Amino acid sequence: MAIGRYRDVPSEMDDVECEVAAAQYPQSGLVFGLGVGIVLSIATVEVLLVFAPILCGVAGFVLGRRVHDFEIRRRRADRTMKE
């Protein structure tokens, strides 16, 4: 699922993209979102047990992609200011 300019082949990435990719922000967001969805559904109604993990997982992945893109922009800006 490509959102914007996303590359996952290490040979195509620059060093900043490799550093940020190593942090695995989208994957971490996905796992966090799934966990929140499961806890939320257990604490509420059984119907949410089906939908909450899916919705929260997608939301976590999207949030992780946003953090990923933000980190790339921030690190590139820091590197540009140092040069």
C-alpha cells in the first residue's frame, strides 16, 4: 500500500530513508492500533470485537505513515541546516 513517495527497496533509498525505515513507524502504529482495538472491544460490546481491531489497525498504520514521512522531512531539514 503506497501512500505518497514510499520506497521499501533499500538500494533505492538514501541514508535518511534507511534510518527512518529501520524504525518501522507504520508497522509499530499498526500493532499499536490493533492492540487498542482489541482492548476497546473487550471493554465494550461484542460487536466491536469484529470492527474495532480492523479500524484501529488501519488508523494506526496511517498514523505510522504520517510519522514516517514527518521523520524523513525533519531529518533532511536537520541535515540541510548542518551543511
